[in-house]
Amino acid sequence: MNQASVVFVSDMPATCPPLHHGVELREFFRQTGRLAFAVVRMDAGGYAEAHAHPGSSHVIYLLEGRLEVTLGDARPVTLEPGGAVLIPEGLAHATRTTGDVTCAYVIVTAPPAAEED
């Protein structure tokens, strides 16, 4: 793809991926084959069960709220707005909101994970 694209989050369909609960994910730019960009809202009490994306790395950048991230067997870390975490390809990870507020974050996945991941 050698053409610029402009999209609006509000135009993208919301999905809740498998193993995710209380999550609204809006993804775009997957068609490039090089990366996928998603804007995510996770309800208070929302979480993603441990899962991995073989062959794809994630970057999560927190916009609002607090997000606890568990990477493999390591102790959880809590992101606050402006915090980011790199999740290497194939590493199991889980997330959950902390506190009683919705959180919002951006995920960049490269290359795009398989649809069923």
C-alpha cells in the first residue's frame, strides 16, 4: 500500500475480541499487512484473559484510566496515562482495569495478528 489513508474512529465497527471482557476495540489499517492500529475502551472491571500473538508484537499506550498489564510470569505493572508497554511476539499477556473508571488506550500490532488471536 503506497497510498495515504484517513479514517475516523467513529466510522470503524466496534468488536470485543475473544478472551476479552468489557472491551470495545476499533481497529484500522490492518489492510496494509504491516501493522494494525486499534483504539480500545475497557469498562471498569473489564479484562483480557492471558493470551499471546505468535508472530506479532504489541505496543500499548494508555490514554486515560489505569491499566494493569501482566507479561508472562512477571508481576503485574500498572500503566497510567502516558505510559506504554512493549509486548514481544508470542509473549502471553493479560490486562485489566484498576479502579472504577473506564480506561482508553491505543494498540499498535506489527505485523497484524491473525484474526482469531
